[in-house]
Amino acid sequence: MPLTVRLPTLQNWSCHNCGGCCREHVITVTDAEKSRIEKLNWKGADDPPPGDGPQLLREGGSWRLAHRADGACVFLNEKGLCRIHARFGEKTKPLACRVYPYAFHPDGSGRVTVSLRYSCPSVVANKGASADEPAAGREIQTLAKEVVPRAAGGKFTAPEIVPGVRLPWHDFERLIDALDDTLAEPDAGPFVRLIRAVFWVSLLKEARVDSLGGPELDDFLSIISGAAERDAPEDLSEFDPPGGLARLHFRLRVGYYARRDTAASADAGWLDRVRLLKSAVVITRGKGKWPQLRPELPPVRFRSLDGDFGPLPPGADDLLIRYLRTKVRGVHFCGPAFYDVPFVEGFLSLALVVPVTLTFARWRAVLDGGRRRLTLTDVREALAIADHPHGYSAALGTPFVRQQMRQLMGLNEVARLIAWRA
């Protein structure tokens, strides 16, 4: 079956050599990649391999690239470039390095959808080439064929809608299209669009959509999305504030997204786990100051992040909608791309990335002289922090964190949390 790729046409990207991915990510390598790296011949190279320390470290049952004391990959040079890439060519690097920031997700019809990770500053800023440009499209196609073998293209079932309810791929894609249509609605602000999507997706918790298909499913989705457009408040002040339990779960969620799970924290071992446990106790109490979970977010008082921070700065609404639509169209929020969670839980988890992002943006503003208005830079850098662990941090996929998410869903608090932070 031929492999076709749905390109991420909403989003531009080119690498700008910031080196952030070489500092923020733990890169696991296959046995073949390990062997290839160990056999590289640096003799006579202008840029020899760095230092005398190990290039690869054993971690659990696999190997990963080693990092220096400052957090950088041992192969990152002072210009922000990969020594392996510069000396031996891009294809010599581990596949995980070459793929970033793309994320590839195969469906059951031999097609691969493509999303991007907004932990990359160039993705957040929408800098670089469009996927519509021939060179960019060819690069994505080449990577997709390495990530998803053609023989495996048709062997994936669609993610569940809710536990125990599954649709064939062609009907699952009707849900994706309906969700994207809601988020793309031009006559409503970003938070209104997101809350409408949350409203009708939440209705799927009780619906037996597996008994519908084709035009019947289209009619049903039209009815519930229309009801959300009619009934979901457009004035966010009409929402009651979230309850105490919802705020507790949200604080803990912010804490998980603020964690800096890098090679340096992995090397810290049990000391880092003790630090995280102490931080969780402080976050649970919600009194005093937030603990410091990453250098960019030093402690601020919990209550300093509440209250009115004014409207979104120009450009931020487009950024948040582009983020949500890229994740939805790339199916980067449920199934194998997101801890194998069902469609409903996955989208509501994605929706909560927005208030988490706005929390980090407020945090930055408070640190900058106590500002009560956000800038586009605040929102961009906050989204890069929030998206870094989304779908990749092992902590967010644990039964404990998923149970917290299901409690928020059961209490119907997701829309309230969005309105509260918006």
C-alpha cells in the first residue's frame, strides 16, 4: 500500500540553529545508531569529538546520547551545530534528531499525518519554509518513510472515541474535520471557539457514535456542534469560577508541565525525585510560592497569577488557534501519539494546554516587574514550555495523572478552567 503524507500546511518551519533541542531533549538511539556513532572516524577532522567523556550512556534497557555538565549534547558545538551533522552529514545523526520537531502519525489507510512540536522556538514563531514549498515537502516525505515503514502503513486502528467505542478511520476523520471546522470558525474569538469545541466533544462521552456512520455521523456532529455554538456562552464572565478540586488538579497539572525533564534531570536520579515530591506537596497546598521547577520560572506567589491580565496581545490568538489546529489535524492528541488515550480525553487534555500556557505567560509577566498585561513573547515562550512535555513526558501518561484528567472531565470543569485563565 503506497504511503501518502498529509502535510502540516498551517505551519511554517525551518531550523535556525538555536541548539535548544540539543539541550532540552533526551535522545534515545537504536543499537544500529549506537554502532554507527561508535564507528565514526574523526581522524583529520577540523572539529574532533568533544572531551574525553562518554558519547553514549546506558539508561534502562536502551542507550542515549550523553550530555555535558551544562546540559548540552556532547556533539553540540559552540556555534549551535551538531558535530556529527557537520562532519559526516545529516543522515548520520540518530533518526530522533533528524525528525524533530516533526511528529508523524500513521492511520489505517496507508496515510501519515504530520504535526509539529511547539517546544521549538522557530515553530512557535512560525519561522521558515511552508510545507507547501517543494523542498520542505520532500524532506517531510523522506522522514515519514523512515519513521513509518510502508509495510506498516495500513495496520493501525483508529483511536477510541471513549473507552470501548471505536470508529473506522474514515468516520474517525469526520470527527477530526468537525473539530477543525469549529476551531477555524472566523467569526468567534479563540477562547469561544475552543470552549465550543470542548462543549460538543464532551457530549461524545455519553453518545454511542459507533452506531452511526457516514452521513448519519455527519448529521449528528452538525447537531451537537450547532448546539455548542448556540448554547456555549460567548461572554467568558458568564462562567462560574472552577471549584476547589478543579483548581487543585489544575495546579498539579501546571506543575507537571513545568517540570524540566532533560538529560541533566535524568542524571540527577533520586535527588531529583525527592525535589519533585517536595514540590508536589507545596503545589497541593497552594499557599505561599510556587516551587522552582525550571530556571525560567523562579518562585512567585500563587495568588499573583490570578486576577485580570487583560486581553491577549496581538498575534497570540492566531498562535493558539494555529497550535490547536496543527495538533488536531496531525492527530497529535490521542491514540499512539498521546499515551493511547481516547479522542475525548485526548482533546480535553489538549484544550487544557491553553490555560496552562496562559499560567506560564502570567508567570513571566509577574517576574517582569509585576506586569498585569501579557506580551506576545510571554505567550510564545510559555507555549514552548507547555508543549515540551505534552505527549512526551512519562509523568503525564501515568494512571494517576490520567485519573485527575477524568475527574475534571466528570466535573465538566475544563471549559471553566479555560474561561478562568482567559
